[in-house]
Amino acid sequence: MSDRFYFRQLLSGRDFASSDPMAQQMVNFVYALGDRDTGEAVLVDPAYDVAGILDVLEADQMRCTGVLATHYHPDHVGGSMMGFELEGVAELLERVDVPIHVQADESQHVCTVTGLTDASLVTHRSGDIVAVGEVEIELIHTPGHTPGSQCFLVNSHLVAGDTLFLDGCGRMDLPGSDPEQMYESLTTKLARVPGEAVLYPGHRYSTESSATMAITRERNIVYRPTSKEQWLMAFAN
């Protein structure tokens, strides 16, 4: 499966949307996960430049068969942010008719932000599997940054959106965020992810673009507290 597994990590403002100041400032990662044998791929959090992202797939002789959304913020799925209108899943659906996979608690937020209807979305619970050809992607519900944030585990790759970065974790001072839920997500929901799995975050907030979970757990400040009480004292305010 490792030979057949297709994976691309694309940086906004560099690999696509190269002339977009917002894309350059936000340094979002978009991911493509797929099956080389069937040519199918899903895009994780396509935003800013839908055509440019689809061009990458085409150059790799892959085709988009779906979208996985880590959470509803416009820099991940499109919509209005800081006075800017960002491209995202709505514009992608104008080009390809594919399902948008979201966590069930996130569906209404995605509709509000993007203007899509429920008919465009496929809702999921934690532990669901999305198959792309013969490649199986496990969805892990990790609330904290938003109520329906989710991570994707596939072939020893953990695509974590804004739940976990190489340094720090997603903001917890935004509407719908919850520090207690974030603690549980980091220490319980993601605890089963093996140390050799590689973390791929939603933004490039570090010099490196990825790191193993073992290294992340050793170096990341969010894993230093030894109790929930200590964690909340350090990060809840």
C-alpha cells in the first residue's frame, strides 16, 4: 500500500496561490491523499486557489474524487475572513461534483461559511473510514479548536488541521473553541496515534513542515503539563 499511497503537502502562497498576499500570510497547508493505481485523490482543506490545486492533481495524473474538511474556518474551506472572500469548497464544486466530508458537529458551520447546503455534505462520526480507491482514511473527531474539528490518519500520516501543530495547538479563544475539549483531544483522542506516525499540520508555523508524533510529544509545549489542571492553567487563558 505504501507504493500505491499518493500524498502531497502543498503550501499556500508557494505551491499554489503564489501571488495571493493572504495565502502567503496564512501559510495554510492543503493535502492530497489518494490511490495511485486508481488515480483517485481527496483534497484536505482546499482554499485560496482551487484551479491551482486541481492543476497539481492533474499534473500528477490524479483526479479529485472528494474533499475532507478539518474544520469550518474560511482559510480551510473558503468564505469571508478579515474582509477577504476566499475560494474554497464552493468554487471547487463548480468544477468537480464530489462529496465534502465533514464531522457531524461541523456541518451547519460549513454551510453558513461557504453557502453550501446539506446536500453537498457527507457527515461523519469519529472512527468513520473514507476509502479512496484501496486507501482507507480514518477520521478522528478532535474538538477544541472548533466543535467539529477532525484529524485524518492514513498510512502512518496524521493530517491534523488546526488541532495540533509541531509547536503549540489551535487557538482556543474563538467562538466554539473549548480548552477542556482540546486537552482531551490531544491527550486521549490522539493518544492512540503511534509515535512513528508523521504529523502534518494545517499551517506552517514552524521551520519544519512535519515531524513524527514521538518528536512532537517530546518537544511541543502542549505536552509538558502532567495533569489536566496544569494544562488548563497554562493554556486556557
